[in-house]
Amino acid sequence: MQTLFQSFASSSLLGWAHSKHRTQGRLFSGIGVPQSHKISCVLDRTHDMSQELNADAQKEMKLWGGRFEQSVTATVEKFSESVSFDKTLYKHDIMGSIAHASMLAAQGLMTAADRDMIIKGLKEIERQIDSGDFLWRTDREDVHMNIEAALTDVIGEPAKKLHTARSRNDQVVTDLRLWCRDAIDTILLSIKHLQVALVRLALKNEGLIVPGYTHLQRAQPVLLQHLLLAYVEQLERDAGRYLDCQERLNFSPLGACALAGTGLPIDRFMTAKALGFTAPMRNSIDAVADRDFVLEFLSANSITAVHLSRLGEEWVLWASEEFGFLTPSDSVSTGSSIMPQKKNPDPMELVRGKSARVIGSLATLLVLCKGLPHAYNRDLQEDKEPLFDSVNTIIGMLEVTAEFAQNISFNHDRIQSALPAGHLDATTLADYLVKKGLAFRTSHEIVGKSVAVCLTKGCQLLELNLDELRSINPVFEDDVYDYLGVDNSVKKFCSYGSTGAACVAEQLDFWVAKLNLKE
């Protein structure tokens, strides 16, 4: 059975379940993506879509081909097709079509009988796609044309009424907004999964002090729990960005048509409500022209990827012989093909590496969109592959990081032996002098001189006797030793959000309650 890491290392392609909320107001039960089906974001171009065409298939007229006298060349057709990747949107395309057909019937633009035939036919097509029986055809260009042409094959003439008051321009961006909305729900679940793993890891390591670093130099002692909760806080802000993005993208472009709207009496508010959107977009040109919601989504992915990459970097360092602070289990490690002794934290190295891929997708979309005049341009076909890949990759990164966190142990003895080096209690000693009435800058200078004495003697601040300390400044008293050593240093932290035990316990209590981890 393929492990999560093996899947992540090979492709990072994960499915996700559709969210359980936002079903109110939809046209029929199950219009969303059921958990059993899952949305697939697989960008499978290794399979030659042209092979899905029957060898003796007749060349059919394009649905837009009325004014054309010549067929598109095979080269142009192959270059232009998008069904090899935008078929990912099929469930959302069918959702939008069902909503649109129901609205057209309500507005007297098609009969109830035609509506029912269309909806029944669309459900049958969805069933065929779900079961793998549907024939995707590159000569039908994209997911929309494939489904519409197949609907015509299934129900005949009524299918030709479905595209009334609709363009592929508003159709595709409707699909894309629906898809992004659901993808964000899945990412939010993955973020919570990782937060839970990190909080549980913190709970298992109560009281463990580790060196805190700035500039990758030893700085101050901190509780490991404090550091782990820093990651949890960053992930919470990531989740907030996704929620903000989701709120802004949840407006319906459907009915904007090509760019100018329509002269037919459609009800865009009805379709918006049926699809769970907040409202229809106010401006039809804006509705079809912009992909800022995709840019915002990929920006959120990129920031999350940066956070995960930093976590990965720290854990890769800590797993090295030079640090030796943590040991991953065999189940989340790999070996070397030539060096028998090697045990590598590959999942976190890949998390670090795949962050570049996520950031690259954002850069691709920014460059894609920067020079496009209003309204729709075919260039926007190229928004989907970077989007799908970014989402798959970030979900894989989140899930494999959570699994890694569940399968590591911290080496207490190694960490304990490493703590004396670096004079981690120096700042606490400066705070001691401030409490004695000295200005902080004066205290800073005195402690700096004390560290210099330690460097000369090859000892720690705790090992200087009182006479040696008083020779530097007479303000030192016997109580100074209550501030020296990493254990005493950590005990002195008391500011809100700090690494003191009481402060960290307060932070832990907050996250245990928020993530519902209480037994």
C-alpha cells in the first residue's frame, strides 16, 4: 500500500472531499461533490487524449463553427485544447449548468420538460464521468464543450437550449470560483490537521528547553512547546487568509455572458443563490475579465508554503548529526542507494523544495495576467494548470508535514547537553541588573564584559563566582544565581506570549480548546 510520503514524493497529487457546508439553497441534494467521489486535481498529460477518440469518429462541426468554412488544423487543435486538464472542473461545470437550466425555465426561456431532460442528462453524464465511462474528446476542446456535446448526444435538441444567455467566458470562471471555494475548504481541513499534530507534539514534550536562535546563532533558551506553538500561530494566520480569499471569491459571474451581459430576462440572483454564492457580481466585464481571486488564492498558498518550508528547514537541521535534536521514525525517512548508514528526513526536504513550485505558480499567474486588456482573453486558459498544481502541492505539503510531526521524537539528552554552550542566559542576566536599578544599556555592557571573561576562562556565566562578578560591577549580589542557567532563565520570562512556563501553558490551553483536543 502506498504511503502518504511515497505519494507526496512521487507527485503530491491528493484528492479532497467536498465541504459539508454551503448546501442550503442549492438546486438538488448532492449537487456538490460527495465525499465518496472526491475532486481530482490530477493534471494528467501523460495520457494522450486523442487516443480516446474512436478511430472512425466523424469530424463533427464545432459548436461555434457556423461562420467557418474550414476545419481547424490538427496542430492548432492539439495546441488549443484544454480538456486534458480542465476536465477537473466537470462537477462544478455540471452544477453551474443545472442552476442555469433551472433559472432559464423559471424565466420562461425554456420549458419545464426541457429543463428536466437537461438535468437528467447532466446527471447521467456526471455518473459516466465518475465511473470512468465518459469519452473525453480533444476535438471538443474543453470540459464545457465535451459535456454540452455529450448532452446533445444523450437528449437531443433540448440540449441546444442550455447555452442560452451564457458564454464559456462566464461559464468557466463560475466553474473556477466554485472549484476554488471547495479547494479552500479542503486546505483549511489540512491546516487544522497539522495544527492538531503540532499541539499534540507540544503536549508530549512539556518542560523541554531548547536553544532559541537568531541569525542561526544561539540566542535565548525557550520551551520547545513555545516554538511548536509558533508554527501553529502562523498556520492560523494562513487559515485566515484562505477564509478572506474564500469570502471575496464567493460572488457569481454566471450570466455575465461574453462580457456585456444579455438582453434576455435572466435572473442572476437565482443562480447565485442556487450555487451558494453571496450574490452575483455587479459588473459583467469585471466578472469575466479578472482572475484576482486565483492570484489571491495562490498568494495564500505561497505564504503557507513559505511557513512550511521554514519548518521543514528547521527539522532537517535538527535531524542532522551536527544538531541531533530530533529523530524521525523509519516510516517517514529514506535511505541512500550507496551509503548504507544514511537515514534522511526526505519528506521535510521535499516540503522545502516544493515550496518553490508553489511560489512559481503564483509568479506564473502574475505574469499571465499583467498585460491582458479587458475583457476575456484566451490567455486565461493558462490559469488552471498552475492553480491545480499549486493546490495539490500545498495539500500534500500540509499532510506530509502532519504525518512527519506524528512520527518524530526529540532527543532530550542531546538537547540537554547542548544547552550550556552559547551563554543563553545572558539577556536574563541583563534583566537582573535592570531590576537592580541600572539602565539597560549599562546592563548590556556589564553582561558583555561578563561574557568576555567567560570566553577567556572557557566557562559559563553560572560558573563565575560572586567575586568575579563583583569585579566587573559591584551591583551583583547572591541572588544573581537565581537568574543564571537555562532553567532559571526560562522561569523568569513572564510577559504575555513569552516562553515562561505559565505563559506557554496559557497558549497551550487556548489551542487545546480551539482545536477541541480536550479528552
